[in-house]
Amino acid sequence: MYAIVDIAGKQFKVEKDKSIFAPRLEGEEGSSIDFNDVLLLDENGKVKIGDPKVKGAKVSGKILKHVKGDKVIVFKKKRRKGYKKKNGHRQQFTKVLIEGIA
């Protein structure tokens, strides 16, 4: 059993007892969170596709921790002009354990 869920504008394939790294979510570590934007639901081969969401479907999870991703380097250069600019950032993520799909 799996579901396709919309979390903060991005789509994730989730399964029970698996963890995902979603964009940073509000909430404390250890707190529960529900996702109501279920786009597709597969129950033992029976697929339900939402229009745009599956009615009555819900995915519940638990926030394990807030983490930072790998560093991303942004380097801009224009040749023969002497223009160089180096910048970078680390994206913030939340590790979520999927507890159930209903």
C-alpha cells in the first residue's frame, strides 16, 4: 500500500513505516502531523486517483528531526569580463516517519 502525497508543493511517494525528507515543516520533533492532500492511493492493486485529491484519504506521520541538506554551490562567471560571483546555501529538511495511510 502506498500513496502519492503533496507536501509543501512537492509530491512524494509514501509507504507505511518508511521515512522521507520533506521541505522544512512547522512542528516540534516527536509531534504528529497529518497530510490531507492525497493525490493517489494504491490499496493492494486497486488504484484510486483523486480529482485533484482523494476524498477521505489521509496520511499520518511523526516528525523525527529537522536537518540540513548538503551544501549547494552557486558559481556565476562571465568570461573575459572579470565577473565572478560565488554563493551557496544549505536547504532545510524535516525527516518524517510515515505511521499510517487511511
